[in-house]
Amino acid sequence: MKELRVAIVGATGLVGQKIIDILTERDFPVRSLTALATEGHGRSVDFRGQSIPVQSVESADWDSIDVAFFAASNEASQRYAPVAARHGVTVVDKSSYFRMDPSVPLVVPEVNPGAIGESRIIASPNCSTIQMVVALEPLRRQYGLTRVIVSTYQAVSGTGREAMDTLRRETRQALEGQPVIPSTYPTPIAFNALAYCDKFGDEDYTGEEWKLTRETQKIFGEALPVSATAVRVPVFVSHAESVYVETEKPFAVEDVRELLAGAPGVVVVDDPSRGAVPTPLDAAGQDMVLVGRIRRDLFVDQGLHLFIVADNLRKGAATNAVQIVETLMSRWA
């Protein structure tokens, strides 16, 4: 298999670090690794026993790179991804900047690998979108979907390393009886739940909620009604989602379980009598999407409830990006 010259923009961040881990775990064929950052250059990252110096993205030699994973800000992607692409680099972007650009494919390999096409820039969806569409795609293909309502319970790592530090600090303060002064979020996150994960926008839906709607529609290639409520919870890693769908065709719940159990990227954890339901702790550290609480709605015969959990830093970010390149490599072979 051809070895690739790989760059990671945002190599010192949570997702950038996780991409490094995933490349090692999946034995990705890396000929060379270039670590880039908009801030924090001068530091180093570890990769397969080597210390790799972190360079400024402004000084990147794009002609010496085959694939670049962008795990930085929208501004960094806007400025540098087109430059890399013009030099023949295949860019996989984890920011939200290109996701809704009609000329840029938005890809989850288990769902729409054919969308990749010949584009030099490929967008990876929002973490909460990825896990939902992985679980819903088998149902969409088998039964058709007419409506989706999703409530998310999102880990603080979705905000970044600072938010994880904030949760630790606030938890310690609360347990010690000290005043809890919020910093990352407008109100404390420790022992709390915040009914917003982003800034409020059109129709009083947050940006995170609009991502679930618009990204799902683009990935599925249809104007599927998706209504979302995104909630931040005091969990370090892994997003959970309560998802209600209505189907075009009738279904048997046992058939749904069997269908999901055989779906790529999905593990069914659904034995409530034994307490077997998906949890964030179960999902953390793995790449599979866990699905449970599979049950028919009490009042809508073709209504179905699911509980979906996945590691937002792995499948929701780093692993999906690496899988996109693996999909491309299978075509290059």
C-alpha cells in the first residue's frame, strides 16, 4: 500500500492529538508526518516513538504533503485549506466552514462514500451528526424516513480541552463547598445540564441544532425534516442522543434490531431487563456507534425510538476523518 505524506493542522488540539492516535492504531501508511498549528508551534507531538516538531501553518510546504487533516478553527480552514488544495493536497476538514458548500462533499464513509468524487477538499460532519446518520442510514434504506426528532446530550470535550478543565475545576469546587464561578459556559456545567450547545440563531435554534438538520439533509441527499435540541451535560467524552423517527414503511422492532446489528459501524446494546443500554462510558475509547432503547412509539405505529451514543473525539471527529482517506486509498490501490 502506498505510504502518504500526512499533515495535521491543529496537531496540538484534542482532535489533532486523537488523529495521531488513530493513525497509529489503524496502522495507517504514513511516510512522513508534518505537525502544523496556528498557535503553539515550537512544541512537539509524539508519533510512533518519534518527537515531531510543531510548525506554523503559515510556513507549511504543501508540495511535500499528500493528505492534510484540518482540525483547527473555521478561520484556519478558510484561509489555508484552499491553498493546500491548489498544491494538489487532499484536504479532510473537521471544521464547519466547508460543510454546507455545495461544491464540497460532506462524508460519513458508512453512509455516503460515493459522495467523495474528485474534490480536493472533503468535509467531515459535526460529531453529533455523524453518529446519528450512521445509525439511521440502515433504517432509511430499509424503511424510508419521514421525520426525525433528536435531543442530544453532548460531552464537554465537544467544546475543547478548556471545557474539560472547567468541568474538573467546577466539580471540585462544588464538592468542596466553594463558590462555582462559570468560565467556559455562561452558567456552571458541573452537576448541571445546559439546554444550548452553541449560539442561538434562526428561529431560536442554536448553531449545533441547525447542523444536525442541514448536515443530515445534505448527507442523505433529501429534505428530510430533522428537528433538534442540543444539550450540554457534565460528561467528559461521548455524545448521547435520544432519537425519534417515523418511517414510510411498517417495521417489526425485532427486525430493526437485527438490521442495526448487521450495519457497518453499529453495535446494538439493547437488553433493558439486564440494564444493557448504551452509555457514554461504554462508547468512550472505541469507534463504534452504540444503539439501544429500540422501541416502537406508544401512539404512532410507524414511530421508533432509539438511544445512540458514540465517542465524539473518535468516530465523531478523528476516526471519521481517517476513514475518509482510507476510502480514497481503496480507490487509489
